[in-house]
Amino acid sequence: MRGPVEVEVVIPAFNESVRLPDTLDRMVGFLDTRPWSARIVVVDNGSYDDTSAVAGSVRGRTEVVTIGCAQAGKGASVLRGMRTSSARYVGFTDADLSTPVATLIEVLAELHHGAAAAIASRHAPGGAFATPRSLVRRVGSQVFRTVARPLVPGVHDTQCGFKFFDRRAITAALARCRNAGFAFDVELLQHIHADGLRIAEVPVTWRDAPGSTLRPVRDGIAAVAAVCRMHGTSRSDPTTRTRC
């Protein structure tokens, strides 16, 4: 476990040597101006490019460390980074930083005011997409949200890659997570909701960045299937029942 800081930012990375430098420069530049003690943790998920070397070359007041994750999957990487944290607040952002980095100010304000989770949302009132998405991604997103909605009532967007948490408040929920793929967000939020903790959404304008390793059809189908299985483990709560 790493030494304590106020805020720790986990970045899951698989072959992100091209996009990671700009993301780290922007994140370090932002955190260097803030009054919080902070650390960035890049979780290298078996990359075979220069991801780790790139992460180690960033310079600034904010510490950047790299750890490995042997289990494949974005969820596995994020969970490893968060479970090894000792920060007061811990969360993650995608390697492309499609969500404005200044959103961190708003999500931390929500956590300061008692939320256990503060998540960026493209679908909450006030949220938006800066660039049009393909038909495949729009349809896939709608299907996923329809299936996921009963598990996390009131949450408009479970999949935006910018989420932060009160680490102590979600310790039990984090320990119960098992999903290693793209549906891990839903599982974690489901556990937080089941524990009676508050989830706050912060509307954002999201900018798609080229170079994503996400395969919309293959990964989307796998994520929907994983969420359907979550419904099967939630039958004791009638509000989460749905037909997949």
C-alpha cells in the first residue's frame, strides 16, 4: 500500500504510450496548482509498448507511480489501483482524459459534502457530448443503460470514465467487486447503492478521443452480458429485477 495522500488518481492503461503523455501532462499540471496532496497511479495492464516508460518520464510536483496488473481487463486494473490506495479520496480517469480534468474540483466538493461516490455524467441534466458518436455506439449505449438502470436507480450514466470515491466509505463495496471488464463500474455502484450510500452525478461535456482500445461491438456485448448476470445475483431486491 502506498503512503497516504488526500487524492489519488488511478489511470488504467493498456498500450497507451501514445495518448498517455498528454493525459499525464494535463493531469500533473492541474494537480500541481491545487492545494491537495495528490498522486497519480498508472496501472499497466500487460502493455507491450512503452506505457510504463512514458509514465515514468513525467516531471512535476505531483508524484506519478506505475504498478502492474496481471489480470486482464479495465476493471481489474482500476480495482487493483483503488484497493492498494491509502488516500482519503481515490478514483480513476480513462487514459484519454475525455472528461475535463477540472471536473475533479466538482467531484471532490461532492465527496466533501458526504457523497460516497461522485461520478461524471454525460446523460444527467446538463451533461453533453461535444462530438457526435457513431450509430453503433449510440445504440449500444442506450441498450446498456436500459439494462443497467434498475441496478443503480437514479444514476443516469454508469460508464463515464471519471469516478471518485470516499475510500473508507466504499471499502466494503470495493471488496465485493468481482467484475474485471468494462461492467465493473455498474457492479461497484450497485454495491455502493445497496449499502445505502449516496452517489452524486456531476454533469460534464465529454470529448471523444481517437485511439481507444474499446471494441464497441465485442466489448459492448460482453459488458451487457455481465450486467445481466448481476441481475441474477440481485433477486433478493425486487427493485433490481429485470428480464435480459
